[in-house]
Amino acid sequence: MKNSFYILMAILAFSSMPGNAGANTVLGSISCKQWQDRQNKPADAQAYTIWLNGYLSGANAQYGDMLGRDFIKNSDKISIVDWTDAYCKKHSESQLEDSANALIKLLIKDLPF
């Protein structure tokens, strides 16, 4: 029993160590330039789009509860990818997260109350 405890503790200690920490990328911190260059890298394009949709969904879950409404429903009128393309062309020094936050503000502002 005592040996099992020590083995479990060793497994937990080693499993929490970063294996390849340098390879991790925070997708929201990519630049609009990287977003615009994604056409040349289909795997990156897919990862960025998935991150963007997840970020917006998470914000919708958080702010939607506070507002009592689902603001993502308003996004059917626009393509999130097209909107982000336009934002990044205009604000090339911004980050992808900045674009997502600007879209969230726009969608919340357009909510019918």
C-alpha cells in the first residue's frame, strides 16, 4: 500500500513536468500578419479558425449568461473568417485576440434589447 502511494506520487510528479514547452503556441497571440499568411499553411489556417471559434464560443458562454442572450446568433449575418480578414487588413499590427474582442464588442452592441 505504501509503495503504491509513492509510485502514484512519482507518476503525478513526472506527468506534470513540461515535455516540450518551447513548442507550445498561444494562438490568440498570433499577429494579424500571421492570420493573413495562413492561406499558405492549411494546417495553421484550420488551427487559427478553430481557436477563433472556440474563443468566441467561450466569450458567448461567459457574456451570454450576463446579458441573458446568445450574441453569437447575430453572427449568421457575417462570416467570422471574412470579418477577421477585413479587421486584420485594417489593423495589421494587432493580434488575433484583438480581432476576436472587437467582433465580440460589435456583436454585443448589435443585440436587440
